[in-house]
Amino acid sequence: MGRYGNLDYSSLVKRSTLASFALFVIGALGLQLAGGSLPGWEHALLFDAEVLGVLGIVVCPFVFGIALPLTE
């Protein structure tokens, strides 16, 4: 048994990247479909979802695909 238990790293990479992509799409579509009719807090929430989605798409493969398997 490894340091972090029995983790399936390839599955973690795929699922976290897809979840990040879904977060990005929800944020982007929400901003596009709503136009300018959103209150400030909703606009900020959808924009933050976009930014976190992009960060997740970039960071998750490195963390779950490279860093954690190397520390095993």
C-alpha cells in the first residue's frame, strides 16, 4: 500500500479535469446567457467559477498526474 492509500491517479486526473472544465463552461455560459442583467454578486460568482475552472484545468493534471505519483 502506498503513502496515500490505493489511489487511482489516472481516474483522479480525468475526473478533476472534467469537473474543472464543467465549472468553466457553467461560468462562461452563465455570463454569456445572462448578459448584463445580473446582480453584482452573481456576476462575481460566475466569473470566479470561470477562473477556478481554468486554474483547475491547468493545475489538476500536474498535481494528480505528476506530483502525487512521484511522491508515492
